Amino acid sequence: MLSGVIARKYGEARLPDGTINIKFKGSAGQSFGAFAVKGLSLRLEGEANDYFGKGLSGGRISILPPHATVHGGFVAKDNIIAGNTGLYGATGGELYVNGRVGERFAVRNSGAIAVIEGAGDHCCEYMTGGRVVVLGKTGRNFAAGMSGGVAYVYDPDHTFDYFCNMDMVEINLVEDTASRKELLELIRQHYLHTGSALAGRMLDDWGRYVEDFIQIVPIEYKRVMQEEQMAKLSQKIAEVQRDY
């Protein structure tokens, strides 16, 4: 409802990031932060039910364990704190979850950025855009029908290929400079917005941790991106030759 009011009042102009910041504590019901628009930031200390971040449209959502539980021995990366079908149909914005999420995370995501610490089955199903980082284990059928966007998964045991649906994607090491910078910045933002202990350890020893990340990219999406890069390079060469 709040996002609807913002959209009606400001339309395409929207609000600057961080204009409205709301903090919650406790257990959120279904569809927490659904359709959150740019300028709206929601921070939940507790847990969320299914469909959290559904249709996210430019806002920012952070979900993290209560402060007391963290200091009481709660290990975020080993516990589910958000339910199934999170980030369904998102078109933009950011989501950071300091813990694991349920099944079918980021289904049909077309533009949002998300960092989570583990996921159930069918993560990134039918994804067409955006970025998803998983700092822990995933369930089966990862990337089924994924035609766009990029995912990064921490895979120290080198077993991820068993859980990934390879029909439309390929798995690569994170070797090029641009991808490493992107991944590092996403994990840095996750730490900034959730205080994740796991993200903190990774940032402190980045040179070691980055070697165990893999990148999942749709085959056709990668081809199109390469063609666009080549076109831009050819244009630059033509401009230099013309100036010369």
C-alpha cells in the first residue's frame, strides 16, 4: 500500500534511495516488502514468511536475525529465516538475507539484486535478469529455465554441478576482473546492510574465498553480452580511426 502511494504521487520520477527507512522486529507474514519501490528501505530483524520481496520494484529489503540471537550462538548461514518463493517476479531493487531461504527463490526475477546465505530447491528458476549471490548450499534444480541474469554460488566442496540444471546455463570459475569486482561489491553491500558474519569473513580473506565461487550464466545470454561488447569495441575502434 505504501509503495502504491509513492508510485501514484511520484510516478516514474520516484524517490531518491533511502528516503523512507522503516525498521521492523519480529515475525513478518506473507509478502513482506512486496512491490517495494525505489526510495523505500525495509529492515527486518526476525523472520519472514513466503513471497517476501514479491514483485520488488526498486526498493531495498534487509532480513537478519535479531541481535540477541546472534550473540547467543545462532549461526545465520545454517538456519532458514525467510520462506518460499522470495523475490518472485522482481523487476529491480536489492534484497539481502542474513540466513537461508526456502524453495523457488528469485523465480522470474528480471532485474533485482539479491544476496542470500543458502537456498532450497529451484533457485533462480526462469530468471531473466538481475544478479543473485548464494553464500552457501543450494537445493536441486538450480537455474531451471534461466535465460538471463547472472548467479554466483559459493561452492567450496565443488559439488554444485550435481544441483544445477544445465539445460540452458554454463558454469564458470570467477576469473575475469569485472566479475570478481562485481561479486566483491555485492558481498560488501550484504555485509553493510545485514552485518553478516559470513560476509565479514569472506571480505577479510577475499583472495582465498573468491577461488571457491562459481558463476552461472545462461548460454544465450552470455552470447548476446559478448556480441554487444564486440559491437562497442568495434565502434570505439571506428571512432579512433575516424579521428586519426
